[in-house]
Amino acid sequence: MSVPPRGSGQADLRRSNLAAVLANVRAAGPRRVREIAADLGLSRPTVADLVRTLEGWGLVDWAEDARPDRAGGDRPGPGGSGVGRPARLVRFRAESGHVAGIDVGPHRLVVLVADLQGDVVGRWRLDGHGLTADQAGREVCGRLAALLTALPGSNGLNGLNGSGGSGGPNGPNGPNGPNGSGGPNGPNGANGLRAVAVATPGLVAPPGTAPHPPYGPWPVAGLLADLRAAYPECPVLVENDANLGVLGEHRHGAARGLGTVAYVHWGARVGAGLIVHGRLHRGAAGAAGELGQFAPVDAPADRRNDRRSDRGDDRGDDRRDDSRVDPGRPGRLERQLLDVDLADPEARAVAVDRIGAALAALSHLLDPEAVVIGGGVVEGDPTIVDDLRVLLERIALSPPVLHHSPLRNESAAVGAVGLALETAERTLLP
């Protein structure tokens, strides 16, 4: 985290130095004051004074240093002197706040809670839930509150049922309620929920463009409203699930350290998230990577089109489909792959041909260093990644390295945690 100086005054310089000290301790782990001072080019008394301020805000504390220290301890006493005291390390209190990443859709619900270092400390997941969007939203809100309740220091308070409050014993906004200044989810509470990010299987307008509500096959407006009501001082963000999937893979999965990469989700939906030169690529309207709309009518070995279209099956030949694209309806490729039986060798070959053609097109347009593929279909049969590798070696000009996602179909939720953490980092200093 870094906060640039906002002016030339002493207050702005001090705030910049506070941010630099905090970022140093977060990045490098527990440090001695003299190590921080050497890294930042500041004097030890100055760093000691900054540490006291951060300690007062609850962002750092002290840990014992087991390493030999011939020069004496670092814990600042009056005037910043540490002489004669045991050696101490300044430690970032990652547990002083939390963020949440949520992935919602018609087949899977995931809630992750992480501390301010990004380490997941609470997880809930429900596959094949069969709930409506409203029911799923209420379930997710309840599970998030329960995960926060289970954190150390929560004192049993959670969600909308905190004790006390101006609205009565269950009021959420009173001083002792969950969203009040002393409640576990308020800015000064033990759990300090700092940001929530929600992954949705729909289009989301990029920042800085004309806003529109996310739309697609799974409505999330109700969930977003519930989260904002339950945690009014907490930013609630929404992003496309494939975009968050590639962020999750880039930070914690198979794409770490790569500059240009794609994450392809193959489940009930098909979509791709793209990172180009280290930055998420959303496109002009947030529609980049909508691979499910791809229509590979000339895919090799397209053996079943004629028979399916003769039956009137909407998964059949899309060459006869001139209907307007509807973001709430499965795309052309998604319809072709719907309910595919991978145990049937012929159906499997057709499915591999079709999604392989889409991956080849993506490879020719983006030329990524790697493509990471995940989702329910791949989790159900990981060997299909090997089939796709063989096909891409034959039909792609420069076949990308193809990885099976190691994140257990939680790439989007992991990416949502990362997005929420980025938001929280900007407001760590009071």
C-alpha cells in the first residue's frame, strides 16, 4: 500500500511516512525499527514515533524478537529510546480488519473471509443449491455474518442482530450493534469488515464508463442491497466472475508471475477473464472475454449439428439462429455445450472440438503466455484439459500453455477477496 503526498505540508509528509512504514511492515513481515528506518531512509526516532501512532490506531503491535541483538531493543520508550529493553519486532495486525469475497450463481455459492494480509480465515460453500436469487442472497448474507461472528474477538455479535442500537435490541446501527462504531462489523469493531466484493455471471460496466446495473443470467441487485444495508460503512463492489477468476489465478493460482494470461471458466456458463501486460482487460463496455457468445460453426469434427437441428434442439446448428444476443440467455457456445455427456466418446469429442476452437481463437487474438481453465466441467473431469492440449497443438498457430486451475472452482471468490483487499488498503489509515 502506498499513499502519495497530497501536498507540501508537514501533515501530508507525516501521513505519507505513516503509509510507508505500514507498507514496509506488511510487505516484509515483522521488522525491527532500525530495519524499517534503513529501508525508508528515515531516522530511528522518527520511525519509532510513527510506529506509536500506528499502534494507537490498532494497525501494528509488538512481537518478541528471538534473534540476537547486540545493539539493544527497539521498543520505543519515552523520547524514542529503546536502550535496556528486550528486542522487539513491529508486526502488522492483519487481524485488525477483514474483507469478504463472494461468488454467486445458479449452481454455486462461495463466501470467503480474509484478513488484511489476504489470508483466508473463514470459508463457506454450497454447490448445486437450487435456490432462487433472493433466497441465495439471504443465505449468503447470513453465512457471511456467521463467519464474522466466529472470528476471535467478535463477542458473539453478527450481521443484523447486534445487541443494543437506536432501533431497539436488534438494531444494526446503534453503538453496540454490528454496524455501530463499537460493533464487530463497524470500522472500530473487532472484525472491522473493510470491503466486500461480489462475483456475478453477468456484464459489469468498467470503472469510469456510463454506469449500468450488472445484468446476466443471475440477478444480484437484491444481494448487493442487502449487503449495503447490513454493512453501511463498508464498500460493496461487484465484478464479472470470469474477470475475478483471472485475478484470483494471477495472484494465487496457476498464472502467478505472468504478464498476459487468460482464465477460462467452463461450467454451466463459458467465459474468459483476461490480463494483458499485468492489468485486467475489461474492454470498452465490460464485455471482453464473453467466450460463451462464440459461435464455432466451422469447428473441426462438428459431427452432431445436423442431427440436433433436425430435432429442433437449441443446442444445435447456430448458423440458423439470427436472434439478437440476450445477456440473460446462454450464448451460442454455451447452448452447444449445455448438459454435454463427457462419458459419451462422440459427445466428448464434439465438446472438445467446440471449446477448443474458441480457445484457439482466443489464443490467436491475445497470444497469452498461458490459459488457465477451471469450472464445474473441468473439475468433474480434469482429463479433458489433456484432450484440449492435444487439439490446440494441432489447430493453434502458437499453442498456449494450458493449466488446470488449482483453486478448486473458487477462482472468482479468491479474486473477489483480492479486489476487496485493494479497496480496503486505500482506507487503512484513518
